[in-house]
Amino acid sequence: MKLTIDYASHPAFRTLSPETRVFADASRYFTAVDVIWAEIVSAAALNASRAGTEFDRKTQPILSDLKQALAGQRMPEDYLPFVSAALVKSQEAIRAEIVQVIRGRATTRAPDVEVERIVAQLQDHGAAAFRMDTPMRRAIVESLQPYYREVESQRDSGSGARCFVTIPARGTHWNILKSFVRDKRIEDAISAYAGFRLELSGYSLTLSHPGETWFKICYQDIGLAAPRTVQQHYDLDNLSAKSMFYLNEVDPDCGPFTYLPGSRSLIRWRSQTSFFKYLDYANNEFAASRESADTIYNRPLFCTPALRPAFAALPSDLQGSACPGDDVLDDSALSATLLEGERALTSDDGDLMLFAGGETLHRGGVARGGERYALQMIYSSPPGFAQQVKRLPRRLAGRIKRTLSRT
Ligand SMILES: O=C(O)CCC(=O)C(=O)O
Ligand SMILES: [Fe+2]
């Protein structure tokens, strides 16, 4: 089975769909981009800059063909530029990833046994859990206390919005976690998985609790409750890995991180999934440019009845989202597949949950009973030498300010 949402049968869209028509251009495009993508990454003879040029040479003409075919479709005129921009941006993102992977090959060290073990787990299943000693975890919790107050006041405001605060990358918690991800070979493993160097670059503290409504309200205007698959999604970067660090004991009711092992195989075309990620952003921009509902939900177009016809007018292979779980209907065969295979990682499995969220369907923070305090950890490419030099004045200024404020 492939993960395809049939919007023509979704209650929020089914009355809006124009007559069914054949539009093979999108499937042809995605099939071709996937082939080009795989061929260029595996062509040993290409260096990064030639790979980029080759990618452009092969994909530009098929992208213009698709854009032209789209312009001939019956679609709100003001929506089309947003869709085209999403196609362009997703193609640029794939190109950038290819270039990074090929550049990374020249510099990445050969993985050792432990790194290979973690990479195999990410590739075969999509996630891996790691355990930290209790005293270390306590010290992290201790040093994050000022930020606990912030997320707790967000929770107590009763808005139902997501509770999170970005934490400065310094202090006791940072030192412990940075050594931990190095010692456990987590940074090395995700770098080997992605094909280029990635390092822990920051994190946010999130508090998940049963009073959160932001992810449940998409189709409330038509009285449709959030489906059981709600929040199952893919992350933006296709090769990205992220991790969640649990700060309290997390059981199945506190909103643990969950994922669908092996869900990469549900993807029909990798380039289509990549397009859906940028389409979500484009839809948000389209909604912002029009009268969209004032909402704490993260996909305003989907919860604004007046904007749904635009999405409904897209050819079906272009209809989708990086958060498909919100649009899966309970009692469908797809829902059963996504729920049956879903695996939750609780504190019984470990404290740090590493996952390849770009192409593994996952979710977290859907708390039914208790609460979950967790760090959402972000890994990115370390700055090159030129970037480091550019950042130097700001870093020095920050250090001076901190020293002064301590005196
Ligand atoms: O809250 C979680 O456990 C998952 C968060 C997530 O999906 C992400 O960071 O990409
Ligand atoms: Fe995610």
C-alpha cells in the first residue's frame, strides 16, 4: 500500500472537486525526478558542482512542462503561483541535498561498527532509542527549570496552542547533552545516514499535555473530529534526523514519540513527498494572502472553507500534505495500516529517541492522560570556516554581554 489521501472522498473536499479528469503530467514528472535523483547520487564520476548542473539540465525542462500543463487546468488563478513556487522550491531542496551528499562523500569518515548499527536501525526502521544515566538526566532537568516555568505558563493560559520555548545552546544542560550525543555516536550516525556532516545545533523545550487543541481542530467546522492518525507527519528535510529527549517518565498516555517502522516504503514518489512539504508552506502563504480563519492550527487553508476549493482543484497527484495523518479517515484501510504498525517509544525504551523523520511517518505529544516535558533537538551542518569568521563579532559581543550581566 502507498500513502495516498483520497481527497475526492474526504467530507471536507468531496463536494468541491471539479469533474474527475486525467492529468498524467504530475505522475510523469515525479517518476522522472525520482530516477534523475537516484542516478545523480549514485554516479561516482560526478563532483558536487557537476552534479548540480546535471540535475538542472535534466529537471528544468520537465518542470517547465509540468508548470505549463498546470496552467491549462481549471484552478483559481491566484492559487497557481503558490503551487508553482512549491514545485520550484522542492526541486531546489532536492538539488541542495544532492550537492550536500556528494560534497559530504569527500569528507565523511568510514563508519565503525557502532555507527553502522545505528544507521542500519534508521534505515530499516526509522528510529533508535538511547539511555542516559539518571543523575545526568536529573542535572539536565535541574538546569532547565527557568524554562519549565515558561512552558507551564503557556499551558496555564488555556489557549490550547503548542507550548514550547527555544533554549540557548549553553549551560549545564547543553554541555551534558552535547557530550552525550558525541559519546553515543549519535552525531556520527546521523551524519552517516544523511551522507553529510550534521551536529546538534540547538533545541526547544516542549510541554505536551491533554489540554492542547491546536492539532485537533482542522475540520471542526464540518463537525469532523480529529482522526486517530492525527499529527502523523514527515519533517521538512528528506534526509534529516532529529531527536526527542524525555525529561520526565513518559508512558503511552503522556504523548510519547511514535513512528511507523519501515514507512519509507509507503512513499509513492520521494519527489512527491518533498513537494507536499513545500506545498504546505505555499498553502500557508496563500491563506495569509487571503481571508483565512484566525487559527492556532498549523495548516490554515485546510480549516478555512472558503480556501478549500483551491486545493480541491489541484490534480489528484498534486494533492497532499506533509501531515497526512490529519486527513486520513478513521475506518479506512489506510488508517488501519498506519495505526496497526505504529510503535511508541516510552521511557522503557530509553531517554533519547533518534529518528529519520524526513521519510519516516511519525508523531509525538498527543497526550491523553499525563504530560510530557521533552527537548526537541535539531541537528544541522556545522558552519564552514567563512561562516564562522562572519559570526565571530556576534559571538564575541554575546560573550561580553553575558560576562557583564554576571557582574
Ligand atoms: O513530539 C515528538 O515526539 C515528535 C516531534 C516531531 O515530530 C519533530 O520534532 O519532528
Ligand atoms: Fe516531526
